[in-house]
Amino acid sequence: MQHPLDGARLKILRAQEHLDALQVDTPPLAASRRSVWYNSARTGFLPSSQSKGWIAGEETREAMRHTICASVCVLVVGVASATLRAQEPTSVNLQVAVEKAVLAMPATDAPPEASALQRRRAARREGEHKLGVGVRIGGFGAGIGASLRSWFQPPWGFQVGVSHYGNGDFFNVGYSSTQITPALLYEFAPIKVHAPLSLRPFAGGGLSIITSSFPYLNNPDTTNTGALILGGVEIFFAKVPKLGVTGELEFTPSTSPFASVDSVGGPGFVALGHWYFK
């Protein structure tokens, strides 16, 4: 491709050749000046008509040289400015075109950099699940309750669950427990599968607050507080994007709130379903 300044360089060379030709045809200035003056004894140093014509020609040629130099400088500056202006939008448009091509490329055919860009865009889209409410079943026993989950600042989230458990013994003397589990969550990179769904693994920790009631023999209610460790996977379906189904493992310390009754706490599996409004 021809550079935009090649034309300017050619014009400069031609102007230089023209100036060299003028210098060859014109005698040196000092010698010319000696030849255009008459003898001082006869004329009193008065120039002749021939010397006046030569001086006028020399001034004309000098003006031509200045004019040519100024024109060449203006031409070079104009061409350079036009080149810079033409290159700036080209680079921007090229970057936009490359990004569009990368996003349109299938993940299996894309290079590592393109795949990383697609994963970042996908993660931002999945970050639309901000706040959801739903139900939870399971735990350290046959519990049922409600749950609230918020991914307020991905990858960070917050979850609060409330579950109620009913227990009994051989003599049908029952007692109940209510568990509250506030926890801080951290989500990992989404797992992509060849199916119309996406998997979001997460882990977290918080508190387990269990209040147990055993009305037999007028026992007072007891409350046990311990650490909570959890981890699981939340599944989103392409056809129902606002629904999240979770399988979660929880662990809390086991304790016996009353004598001769089953203990509360320990490991457990929880199934959760959340409907996201945001």
C-alpha cells in the first residue's frame, strides 16, 4: 500500500531539482556582483541597466525558492494530519468489529481469549438473579420451612432459612425444634453443560440457631447456637430463568437439648427452590 507521504516526498524532490537547475544557470552571487558594476573611476559606482535586470531576476528566483519551500511544508503538514485522522476511527472500528466477531463465534471454535470473553459476558448475564424467595425441605431431620437468598454483589450472596422439625419418642412424647440459619455465600464460576440449563456452585458459612420445645414435665424451651457450614449447586433452566433449584449440604454441631430425647443438629441435606424477582 502506498504511504500518504510518498506524494509529498516526490514533490519535494522535484522542487529541489528545480532549485539546483536554477543555481547551475546562475553565476555565483559574488562574481555576478563584481561584473555588474562599472569602473569606479569612470562611473562613480552607478549600476547599469544590465545589472538592474540581473538583480531583479535574482530577487524573483529567491522569492520562488521561498514560495516552493513554504508550499512543500504546508503540503507535508496537511498530509500528516489527514493520515492521523484517517487512522483513529479505523482502529476503533476494528476493535468493535473484533469484539462482535468473538461474541458471535461458537465456544468450541473460539481461542482461549475469546472463550474467556464469552464466559465474562455470560457471568454478567447470570448475575441478574439478585433476590429470590422460596421453600426448603430437609436438614438434620424431616424439616420444612422458607428461605430467602440474595446475590447482592456477585460473587457474594446472603441466605436466611427457617425450618421447623417435629420429633417424638417410643412413648409418643413429642417435642419440636425451629432452626434459623443466616449465612454468607460465595459463588464459583458457573459450570457449562450441553443442556438448556446452567449450574452455579457455591459455598458458605454462618450461624445455626436452634430453639427446642419439650412440653413434657413442663421443660422450658432451650436455644442452642453453633457454626454452620454449607455448600451446594443451584440450577437454572433456560425456559424458566427466574426459577432456581438447589441441592445443599449443611453441617451444624449436634447437641441434646433434653435428656432421653433425640439430639438436634449434625449433617443434613436440604432441597431448596427460589423464585427470583430481580
